[in-house]
Amino acid sequence: MGFRLNRRIKILPGVRLNLSKSGISTSIGGKGATVNIGRGKTRVTTSLPGNGLSYVTVHRHADPAKPKAPSALRMFWYGLLSGLFGRR
């Protein structure tokens, strides 16, 4: 099990800047509901304060500048089929 290191800096009431080894994120909210916006995803946490019950949803950000790479399996089938049925 590895060590975790993070630092939270209060910017305004309800707004915090989170610094860690993996990057920087911003948390907005307080007890009961928090939105954390970080690199590549947004995490929304809602809870009932005082009893330990919480619900978390994660929304991943789409990166329009980065085209989706074809999978290795798709490339394998493309190569196989084009070799079998390609023009000769």
C-alpha cells in the first residue's frame, strides 16, 4: 500500500483548491453536496451528514482534440479481412 499526499487550500467559503501528486482540482460545496472538478472528470457527491451515507457520480469529460484510437482487436480484424478479401 502506497502513501497518499494531498493538500487542500481554502479559497472562499465553500471553494477549495486540491493539490496532489496526480494533479490539481477544485471542490465547490460543503456538507451535504460537493462538486469536484478535476483533470478529465467531474465528481458529484451528495450525502446525509452525520450518518456516513453518501452517493457519488462521476462524469468524464470528452476530449474533442483527441481522436478515438481504434482498438487492437479492430485493427486485427481489419488487417485479416483486408488480406482475405482485398484486391489482388
